[in-house]
Amino acid sequence: MTTLPRRAALALLAACALAAPLAHAADPYPSKPIQLVLPFPPGGSFDPIFRTLSEAASKDLGQPVVLMHRPGAGGVMGTASLATMEADGYTISVMHNSVIRAPLVQKVNWDPIRDFTYLVGLANLTTGIVVAADAPWKTLPELLADAKKRPGAVSWGNVGAISINRIYAERLAKSAGTSFNLVPFKGGSEAFQAVIGRHLDVYGDPGFGAQVQGGKVRLLATFTAERLKRYNAPTVRELGHDLVIESPVGLVAPKNLDPKIAARLSAAFRKAASDPAYLNQLELFDMQANVTSGEDYHAYARAQFQREQKMLQDIGFKPE
């Protein structure tokens, strides 16, 4: 057997050492499953929506997109956990306005504008005001009139103590000259059970569609600019309270994600956002498709942060 000279052997080893990282770098992305963080408990409206979206994206990516529930802090904790993660493209999360607002209402050690890579905007949430089907209030004016007679007695639930929906419940109460007993919930499933069981008077959050269509709750009004075509419920604005909630959701990754990987994820989820099964889930839960690029979604987040800052100053909100 022929033995390589020492110099040749060393050269061969060096070449192999150089080739190894090059071969690794050439591995196609993705080469393993991707985790999609849902910052809410199981059972809410986000479950079927993002499950169908993930299934559609998996077909394009060639790897499973696995839903991971990480609830906490009103839907903020799960998304915020990405702010300190390595950007390898294998963990992404749902982003929503409570995350953008968080530094304005409490102390956090991350920045919603700088500490994430914005991948894609997906849809607009629709906030409705619902009561149990057998509740005494048939209209929002009836509810507000009762609340005005009994300030603080009517319980009003929202997901998260710092959500825009809770803030707008307070603004509505102020506009009507009363106050509600505001009750934060961890997720929509828990809140709907409470309102249907008459343990909670009012629920004011997105995701009401299936419960309204199933006859379990009554929709009194929506915080939309115009009436929803599916229902005959008025908007809060047309009832004399100039309050409209804009609440888009999208996907983010940790900051400094490789632009090529970001582009791959963005393209896959934008394609998935046209999947019929996903669009059917959006319609079921009365969410409006609003697909935007990562750059546009990031621009929205910057502008929304400034709008939220001004709004909170205007209503005299003091951070925790």
C-alpha cells in the first residue's frame, strides 16, 4: 500500500477541512421542520387558521411547519421569546399589535421594531362585541344604558390586559359615561366559555364568527370602519362612538435573519395565504385577508408604534 508523503497528507486534510463547511453551507433550506410559535393557548381561533396556513406552506417548503403554543402576557410572551433567539430560520412566530404596543405599557428588555425580522403581513382581525344568546341586552345602546346605571357592574372580557381591545373597551365606557369590570383572559376559548355560561357579561375580541353563526352568542356591534357583510350588526362608530380598531397579524423571525432565508419564508407563506382551506378559515372567523411584504409590514409596525404612543398619551395611560 502506498503511503502519502507527509506534506501531501497535510494538504489533503486541509482541503477536506475547507470543503466540510462549504458542503454544510450548501445544504438547501429548509433541511428540517420549522416551528411556528402561536402566542395563545390551544383552542382559540388562531389554531385552525394557522394550522391550515402551515399545512399549505409545508407543501411549498418541503418540510413540516409545526405549531408551538407559547401563551402568556396576553399573547406577548411567545412572540417576544424570539427577540433573544438565534436567527436560523427554524423558529418563526405570529406577530400582532399587542407585541408592538408592549414597550409602551410595561417594562420589557426587547424592541418590537429592531429585534425581529418581519416576514409577511397576513390578515386583519375583526373585533366584535358579543354577549350570550340569552343575555338581556339586544343592542349595544341597551348594554351601555344598563352599564351607565350600574358603573363597574357589567363584566367585559378581553384576551390580555394590554390588548387594544381592552383599551378600546375603556374608551367606549368613557365615551358612554360609565365603566366596566374589565376581566383579562388567557385565550378566546376560555373567554367564550365564560360568556356562553353567563359567568361573563360581554366579550370584546376577534374570533367571534363561529360562535355567532352557531347561535351561542349575539353580536351587538363591531369596531370596524364599515358593517360586516355577513351580519346585520352596526359598527360602534355609527352608534355614536368614534372608535375603529385596526389590527393586522403577520409573521416574524428573530432579527438579522439571512435575507435569502427570509425571502424563502416570505414567498412560501404568501403563496400559502391564497390556499382555499386557509381562506375558508379566515372567513369563518371574520378575518380579512391582507397580504403584504415583510418590508411593508415592518413599515406598518413602525407607524403603529408611533400611533399607539400618541393614543396612550391622549387617554392619559400610565405604563406599569
